[in-house]
Amino acid sequence: MDYPLPLVTVDAVLLTLRAGVLEIALHQRDRDPFKNATALPGGVVHVDEDGDTEASIRRVLREKTGFEPRYLEQLQVFSGKDRDPRQWSLSVSYVALVPAAELEAATQADFRFVSVDALPPLAFDHAEIIAAAVARLRGKSSYSTLPFFLLPERFTLTELQHTYEAILQTRLEKSNFRRKMEAWGVLEATGEHVGGAQRPAQLYRLKGFTLFDRSVG
Amino acid sequence: MDYPLPLVTVDAVLLTLRAGVLEIALHQRDRDPFKNATALPGGVVHVDEDGDTEASIRRVLREKTGFEPRYLEQLQVFSGKDRDPRQWSLSVSYVALVPAAELEAATQADFRFVSVDALPPLAFDHAEIIAAAVARLRGKSSYSTLPFFLLPERFTLTELQHTYEAILQTRLEKSNFRRKMEAWGVLEATGEHVGGAQRPAQLYRLKGFTLFDRSVG
């Protein structure tokens, strides 16, 4: 090659919903550059073992967190000569939507959860990557089933409505929300219920839901 | 570094509209791999001169075609160990929307125009990159001003309607189309007219249009 090659990394924006707040799971870097700084989980592409960059980010997440996100989407490339003190670098960023319980159960992970609207100082250009991820989620949520992936596989209509409200940053009117969801035809009643004997709430799931293959958007 | 680095390239999907058909501008490769094959214009990132990958693709297009696209959007990364016979490689792909007259006037370019629905055999995974670009354009066009960028700066409502029809692959009803465009508020009458004295057609432009800074979507 005539030119030195850029450093190629992958980074994941892990979005989750905790107590009605859209949060991101960050971790503390254990090496330079930016040692001890708060950052997105990420790593360098390993050309001898990763089939492509999606395989890279799945490997990194398995190694650093012990879990595989159900919803993972390529976001955008961030690149340039100044973003990494080591050399000209390029990060292929991904967005993962993860139910909070799954993230919290990832025993290998040592996450710090922060609201996407109150980020601490971050390593590299990770604040910019997160802003792009949140904009993508909010932009797509008004016309897609993306928010479903922040919920457990089975959920109540109230939980679903609160999820849409947290992402869209607005209150939705209950009967109108339910009518729209019904007309959309993406919900399937499971027949199971939760809550008291007086007013049990039906549990729903996303129709045609499969654990790894679903792509939305 | 512990690992060999991937080869990093940029490629551009140049979309244009000619005689009512959505076409792509391809060229013939002048070097290996895939020497003489039809391909997207692209090149290797030059870390000593490119500020980031968008600067890379703009430089490549300037060098290979002599022009700077008005609308350029990062599409997606295509990567892997098998897509380039040289080594594990990664392409950051871009979509450019270009009025046909601008492309045809790019004197340095030696383009071959083909319909996006009838692609010849192509180098690398370029057919897959084009499919993603066309899907992006079609997906966004029903709710954005993206199609405007396939037109000259000033255009008639009939030309605008035909552009939307070619992209969305459907016929639109004239008075309904005009009513929607008016309600949208993105059009600005220029006061100029074209056509015969009997039924001159008003020329419009996109409101707030600036030559290089506009971003849409």
C-alpha cells in the first residue's frame, strides 16, 4: 500500500429504559488512550477472526458484557485524524436496544447507567456518537416497532405506552394509543395476565417475534 | 498494534434521473483488482490528506469526475474478509444525488449510465451497495425533499412530480400532488416561466436552498 492504514474500531451505543428514563450503558476504560474515562463499549476489528464489522461488535460485546443484543443496527462511521490520539481512526458505530433486565443480568459487565440527556464527560467523540444514536431512535420510533426492543418479550399495553412516551418525549392519550396499536396489527395477545385479580392486565408480544432474526426500520 | 489493519476505502453511488429513469453513473476500473470491470467510483482513504472519510470521498470524486455533488450522505459500511481479494477490507459508502446535466458536464468523468433496475455485473459487492442506496432513497423520498436534488436548482411542478414518480415507482395524481406540495411549504416560486406563451409553466426552487450546506433527511 502507498498509504498507512487507518485504525478501525467498532463501538456500541447500548440503549435501555430504566424507571421510565432512556438510559445508556457506559463503562470505564481499562487502558490508554483515555484510561479510566467513561466510554462506549468497543474495540478494534480483529481481521483474523471477525467475518465483518458486525461480527466484530458482537464479539466485543460478548467479551466485555457476556450478552448478545437482540436488536443491533449499524449507525454511522465516525472518522478522522484527530479523534484518536494514536492515529487516524475510524469507528463503525452500532445501536443496540436492550431490555434493562437483560443488561443488568450481564454478569461480566460493569456498567454505569446514565440518562441520555445528562451525559458525563466521555472518551473520544463518544458524546457525538450517542447523540446520533438517540436521534436515530427518536426519529424512527414514531413510525416503527423499534421501541418494543426496549421491553421484555412480553409486556402490558401500559408498559408499551410508557416506552413510546419516554422515547418520543411526550404524553400519549391512552385510548388513542391503544386504538392505533390495534389498527397497526403488530401486537399479539399471549393469553397471560399480570396484576391483581380485580384488574389483571393482558400480556402482549410483538407479532412474528423471533429472538435474533427480526429487523425493523 | 496486535492485529493487521483492514484496508479502508470509500465508494459513491451517484444517482441521477435521465428521461424519467432512475440511473446510476458507473465507471470502468483501470487497475486490479477487477481491472476493466464496471464499478462504483471509489478509492482508498489517504490518511495524510483526508480529514475524515467524507473528505476522502469528496477528493476521490473531484479527482475521478471533476465535480462536487450537492447532496452527499453517508450510507453504510460494507466490510469483511472476502469482499476484496487483496485483504480484509471495509468500504464506507456514500449516496450522492446529482442532476443529470451536472454529471454529463463533468468532463473528467467517463461514466456509463445504467438503470438501477438493470445493473450489469459489477466489481466487489457493489451491486449490494447500490441496492442499499436505492432502498434508502426510495424509503426516504415519501417523506423528504430528497428527490429535489435530482433536479436542476429551478424546475417546474411537472418535472418535480415526474421525479417523485420515478423514485416512488408510482403515478401520482396531479392536483393532489400540487396541493400536498403547497401545504408542505418547501417550494418557492422564482417568478420565471418556461414554455410557450399560451401555457407558460412557473419555475420553482426549494425554499432555503443553498448550494453546499443543505442537509435533508
